[in-house]
Amino acid sequence: MNVIKRYLFGILLIGLAVLNVQCKKNQTTDKVSIEKSIYGTLPNGQKIESYTLKNQKGMEVTIITYGGIITSLKAPNKEGKSEEIVLGFSSLEQYTKPNPYFGALIGRYGNRIAKGKFSLDGKEYSLAINNQPNALHGGPEGFHRVVWTALENKGGDTAASIKLQYVSKDMEEGYPGNLTVFVTYTLNNNNSLDVLYEATTDKKTIVNLTQHSYFNLSANFTKTILDHEITIDADQLVPVDATLIPTGELTDVTNTPFDFRKPKLVGKEIDAKDEQIKRGLGYDHCWVLNNPNKGERLAASAYEPKSGRLLEVYTDQPGIQLYTGNFLDGTLPMRDKGVYAHRTGFCLETQHYPDSPNQKSFPSTVLSPGEHYKTKTTFKFSVK
Ligand code: GLA
């Protein structure tokens, strides 16, 4: 009897030891890890998850299933100190209140559509006017305010990723077709964050997805971003009218405040006496990126000399919107204390040109059944 007991006890011990080794292995094998937790609960009881991706080079990104929002992004400065560099809030409740799309996924159509109207095959569609007199960023209940489903999340030796899905119903926010959207965020061990957007539809529709993170590479949100050096690989701009709708032409940036072909301080000409600058209240424009047929290429960069942080944005998209936080007005709370003041963050939103559905000469944003919308943007962080 005793022999059997001892035998069973022995087996139990071996089992526990194997389990222990296995657990440890799981904890340590992933060089780029991902950790899931519950971020908060919506008033309707729905739980919002958060996923934190972390690599071994000091980068950490947190994404929540509400709006696919990047709530936190930490990257090292030139001393190797990892710090928060995106504007964000401290609670889910704050993200559900009106805010200028902090960190969010934008869709079904990023940027503006004139008077909220567009036509497909002779049929006119009307969208909500949420940015007088136009429609902006997919509507009041756009992709930035819906709950995404986290389909897969995995860590690994070189990268960790989280794949989000959202199914936007036919006529949701006024857009035709059931649109199935996937956005995969991948953090690599070389300090780049890839955002892969995919979509399919069952009816002809329009799609223009983007990411609306506000960066301040100094990690000091009480400072403006005017001392950041920006580069944009674009010879042309998409000029806008007084309501920020493209006039239809594409203009040369030479000898204008919009020439960022060589690194230039954001603050240098942000208040220049220039009609386009006046209309945007600073920079709030889309640039026509060079090399449109090259696939993913370096489109823009931002450098903050004091911290040494450099952000490079790669994309396969035809345009990029630089928005310099001109509407930030000291009313939104920071994570701990303080408020986000005028121009304390900038966005580099890769996208098709605004109002493309109404501009015949712009690259098309129409997606038809059987087609696969697939586009990638990479935010790469380093120091110099
Ligand atoms: C976009 C627009 C801006 C502004 C911000 C949010 O970047 O182009 O005009 O609406 O979003 O405030």
C-alpha cells in the first residue's frame, strides 16, 4: 500500500515540476510579450479589454477594444529612459466623453466629406454633419466609438500582435454595405509599431481608415510640439477651402509654409500669413506623398532634439494629414493632473485625400464586393 502511495506521490511531484517548468517557459519565452486585462466597463455593462504589447527595447503599447484606441505608447529617449509619448486619458469614462479622437481608429471614412454627401452608381448617400458643414471621421458614432472584438493576440520572438475586428452594418452612420474590418497592431523588437488595415464589403462603399494618435516626443505634455522637427516627403499639398474641404487642385509646396521636404521646426511657419495656414488655424492639411506606387515607403518623420526621439512614419497610402493640435484648448484632462493645452500634440494620419468620393481626379476610395482593402502604416521609433 505504502509503496503505491509513494509511487503516486512521486508521479504527482514530477507532474508539478513539469507544470512549473512549462509556466516559467510561457512567462519568459516571448521576447515581445502581450498581456491582457480588463480596462473598464461601459454603462451598458460591456467589458472593455486592454492589451499591452511590450518588447525588450523599452517600447510598450496599450490598445483597448473601445475604438481600438492606443491609450499608451512608451518609447525610450536617448538616455534609454522609456516614457509616455502619446496624449491620453486615465479612464474609459473619459474616452467615452466627447474628445478629439485621442489614439483612436478612424473609419469608415477618415477626414472630411463635403456636406456629408457622396454618390455611388447614381445613388446619393447622406452622412451626419458632425463638423459644420461637413462629415468628419466616420460620423458621431464612427469606428472610434465602437467596441472591437479582439480575435487573436500573440507574443513571440520578434513581435507581438493583436488583431481587432469590427463589422459595420449596412447603412451604419449612413454608409452602404456590411463592412468587415480588421486592424492588426504589431509591435516589433526593432521598436516599430505596424498597423495593418483590412476590409471587405458586400455592397459598393467607400473606405478610408486611419489612426489618430497624438504624439509629443518630449514626453512632457505641458510643452507644445512647436520645437519638433518635421519632414514630409511630399512635393504637393491638398489645399482646402474655408471649411477644410479640398478645392480640387494639388499645389506645389515650394516657397510655402508647407514645404517639409527638409526637416523644419513645426513652429517655424505655423502662424505665417498664409491663406492655407489661416484656414487650418495652423497645420491641418493633407500632403500628396511622393512615390505613390512604391508600396510602403518613408512618408514623414518627427524629431524632438532634447529627448533625441525620432518617429518615422512609413505607409503605402497616397496622403498624410499633419494636424498640430490646433483645437486643443486646455479643457481635456491629462492622465494625472493638468490639461492638454493648444498644440501639445501632433498627429500624422496616413490616408487618402479628404473628400475623395466627391473629387474625380483624386485616387479612388471605393471598395467593391470581392475586393480586399489592405493597407499598412508603420510608426518606427529610434533616437539620434
Ligand atoms: C482631424 C481633423 C482636424 C480635427 C481633428 C480632431 O485631424 O483634420 O480638423 O478635427 O481631427 O480635433
